[in-house]
Amino acid sequence: MQEEFPDCVYFFQLADMTTQILNFGLAAPIDVQVGGRNNAEDYKIAQELKNEIARIPGTSDVNIFQEPNYPQINVNVDRVKSEQVGLTQRDVVGSMLVSLSASGQLSTL
């Protein structure tokens, strides 16, 4: 996959007992999280941490689980027109979920 899609990042979480039960659903026994108000700076810090952690003897499969460059679709709904045909924001979001088969990041502003 790396040859055909060099700009993509792949991560496969194993469906094993250790991951699902003993690690409380976390992707690894050690889970480091970086958070803040500046996504670009936070991601830079996460990359630096990843590189430092990868140098520790005995570590393997060190990765950043949440990549910031994910595809995005913005849908602007005219609430007046949608109400005229009997659709609520919940109806619109439900239709989008079915179409996209996902529930990742949704906002009904």
C-alpha cells in the first residue's frame, strides 16, 4: 500500500484480547496523548515525541494514531428550506452518516 499511496499513513489495530481487555481498548500498553489549542503545533510536538520514543530500546510500532490531514466535507444546510420540507438538522446528519458510513467528527452548527 505504501508504494501505491505514499502520502497516506496506515495503522491496523489488532483484534486481540490484550488490546480489547487488558489495555482498556487503547491501541498500545503505553498511550501518550498531546492536546492543546494549536493543532499544527500539537502535531509537531507529537511527531517529536514519536521520534524520541522510537529510539527507546525495545519499542516497536510507534505511531501517531490521529493524523490531522484527514478528508473533510463541509455541508451548509439552509435551515429555513429544510424546515419547509420537514427536515431537521438531525435528519440531515443522519442522512450524511448513512451516506458516509461513519460518525467521526460531526457538528450541527
